[in-house]
Amino acid sequence: MTKTRWMTCTGLALIALFSSCGYLFAAAGEEIYQVEPGFKLVPAIIMVSLLGVYLVVGVLSRVTETSGYWVAGRGIGKFGNGAAIASDWMSAASFMGVAGLLYLKGWFGLGYIIGWTGGYVLLLCLIATQIRRFGKYTIPEFLGDRYDCHTVRLIAAAVTVIISITYSTAQFKGIGLICGWIFGMSYNASVFFAAGVVLAYMLISGMSGVTRNQQIQYVVLISAFMIPLWILIKKAGGAGILPQYEYGAILSDLLEGKVASGTLGAAEIEKVRRTYLPWGAGSFYQFIALVFTLMVGTAGLPHIMIRFYTVKSEEVARKSVLWGLFFIGLLYWSSPVYAVLGKFWNPLGNQQVADVIILSAPERAGMGIAYIGYLAAGAMAAGLSTVAGLLIAGASAIAHDWYATVFNPAATDRQQLFVGRIFTAALCALVVFTALNPPALIAQIVAMAFAIAGNTIFPVVVLGIWYSGSNKYGALAGMIWGFGMTLIAMAGWIAGIPMFGAEGLLPATSSALLVCPIAFLLNILVSNLMADRISEESADRSDNILRKLHNLPGQVDEAPSGKNSLAPS
């Protein structure tokens, strides 16, 4: 039996065990389990068991070469990579934050689901196959080679690190809430605890162990998310056959003011109707801006794109996107159920309730502590899997694209691994520092990371693949514009300037609708204006990469390392 199959079977066995425990404890579910700090034995046993599995998998997947650390030796298949993509993607923001946003924002919150899933269609059509044909290790490496420019590479690497930090902050916020509920830890202690677990298996196994753990974590998180729904829907009066369909009747009752505690007053009914009916909250422009930003942001996330380097071929890359989208869709199909059931049991909850809606809904329904504990373990798995992928992407940007490619091209495999592990730990420490004071709702923090990716990385990658006239000058202009405007929007949002707020013209979390198209236009315009400044040698190198990306004749093999073929700019 292969390692991957053994690990998957181990995960399934644990799930079966914990699910059985849930049924045993469900009968004792009439107590009130507050979503408050305080040690809880059964959830703690479940959580520690799963964390132990992740550490064992990390040890069994240890690597001694850079290809194993950064891209898992390119040996991942379509199902495994699809599950890893889904696990990498279905972060604490998806597991906890989307249900919370739907609980608070209702119909407008669907923009997050549409945007995030729609981004995978862009990945499938525009990026996945070509990135795999390019090979190598990182997205900054692709951009540096395609535009024959170290400056482009370094800026892309810096943006990758910033995205990793911003996105990881949201994961640690979710992880902190979960650890506080299970172990009674403070938020700060929970962040340090989670960082220690992730680092323990990442430093040993790199992308190889991260990918295998993500496959197990997907099974854990999706089963933890979906199994309770059948019991919850029955407790709310449904048949318990297909919760994703049956919750519609409960939503209809909500719009008439019917909740678990009785009937809402006229003012409360009107508030619920404004939230859950189309355009009751948020304008058409705000909705489209949010969807567009999340779509291009998804397609521009470096830690998602590097997953295409880990597979065997471009065909596997395409199919793994489809499987990943299917696996992701299972969770997003179920998130509205949690939101509506949460509103049914707690119709007047605030932001704090929204952040932990997947725990508070089962709690209000009187489910057993083992069920809620396993659900919390799923949320923990979601956060850990995404943090691991983000740290690998961020550390590779520093260790591979800055150190090994630009500053020390003669570095040996051993030196690159050492530096990679050092920067993995350093980046994790920086993320922990940032996560100790998170600025907003989980999914809103993530949306800011998507704005950075959509405005900076997505345009330059797409034009680098599909527009032969794009050159380093256009790439730099587009990236500087996109990154600069995103930072201005974020700073304006933090400062409370209305233009950058949720109802402004350039919302910090939805800025790509205006910024991204201009980044495309700037890239094209500047590239054409500066075309005569590109040397023939540089143009030939870019042309050769384009032929490789599109599998065209006339390719010339690169130098084995791919490092010395670039002219620094």
C-alpha cells in the first residue's frame, strides 16, 4: 500500500471513529455548550488525535531535495491534487467565514461563493495548463523568466509574501476561535499553538507532507461540515434527506418571522427580509465589484497556482482543477444551510455569533459535544491546511526567487533547503505577529488578499501567457499600478474614508472591478510604447517561453538550472 493510500485510509478510519462517537454522545445533547473558552474533553481528544495524524504524515513524507520541498516531486495525481486544492482553498474563511457572512449579509453574501468558485473557471481556461507546461517551482519564477527581468521576479515575490501574510492572518483568527473553545486557550496562545503544529510538519516535509496532509484534511473538514447538517435540519423540522434543498422551506418561514423561539416582531421581520431578499443589502455595483474581485483574485493566488507545478502533466493539471472545483462546491452548497439554521435558532446574533456560526447553530440545536467537537476539528483542519500552503508559497518566493535565483544562483540543494526552512519559520513568525490583532471579519480579511492578487498577479500572469507583445516595462507598470492602488484602497478603508468603505466607489475588498482592467490596459500600452527598448536576445528568450507554454514548435531547451539564462534588469 502506498503512503498516500495509507494516509487516506488512516484519515477515513479516524472519521468513522469520531462520527460513531458523535452518535453515542448525541443523546446527551440537551445541555447548553456555550461557544466560550473552557477545556472540553471529547473535542480535545478528537483534535489532538487529528493533530497527531498530521505530524506522523509529515514525518513519513520528509524530503531531502528542493523539488520535494517546493512542488512535492511533481508526483501528485488528479484526485489527490484536486483534494489538496480544495483543502488549500477551503480555509477557515470558507469553513467558518462564508456561513457567517451569509448569516449577517444574507443574499449579498452569495457574492463570495459566486466569485470564489468562478475564479476556478478562469484558472481552468487561462492558466492551469500553461503553468504546468512551464514547470519549475514558483509563480515569481515564471514571471521573471517570461519577462526576462529580475525586477519583475522580485516584485512578484514580494507581493506573494504579502498575500501569504494577509491571507494567513484570517486563518489564524479562525484557528484561535476554535482552540479557545476546545482547549480553553486565550486567542494569543491559540495562534502560537497552531503555528507550532504547522511548522512541525512543514519544516520536515515541505510541499510533499503539506499535500498529503491536505488530502486527509479535506476528508476531515468536508465530513465534519456536512454530517451535522442532516441532524440539524431534522431538529429544525425538515425531513433530513437533502438539507441543501430542505432549508428553503425554513428560509421561507424566516421571511415570515417564524423562528425556533416563536415569532419575530414587525421590525425584526423587516430586517430579516432586507437581509435575505435580493438587493435588500448592498447595491448592484457593490455586488458585481465583489464578485469580480474574488474571481480574478482566486485566479491570481500564488499558493493555488503553484499546485499545478506539483502534478505529473498538463492534463492532470486541468483535471485536478475540475476535481478541486467539485470538492469545493460540496462545502459552498452547504454553507447557506448553516446560515439559515443559525438565523432560525439565533435570529438576532451579531458579528461574534457570525464568526462561529457553524458551532453556535449545532449548539442551539442541542447536538452532542462530540459532534460539535468534530466540527471544530474540521474548522481547525481547514485553517491549518491553508496556512501550510500559504507559508510554502511565501517561503518559496523568498528562498527560491530571491536567494537561490537572484542573490546566490550557485546555491546547492542542501543550502536551498536550509534557507527555505529558515524563511518558512521566519514567515510564520511574521504571520503570527500580524494575526495577534486581526482587523476584520474572517472572510473580509481574505477578500483584501484577493484584491491584492487580482490587481497585481492576475493581469501580469494572463498577459504573460496570452499576449506576446507584453514585456517587462508593461509588466512593471501594471504591477506597480495594481499593487499601489490596492494599498491606497486598504489604507483608505482603515482610515474610514467613505470612498474606500463598503458602499464607496473603490471598496478595499472589491477594488479589482476598476483597478484590474486598468492594470491590463497599462501593461499593454506601456509594452507597446517601450517595445523598441527590448533587446533581440531578451525577446528571443520570451518567445521561447511562449512557445513552451503553448506547446508550439521551435522551442530551444534552457540551461539545466534555468538560473543563468536570465539577464538581470
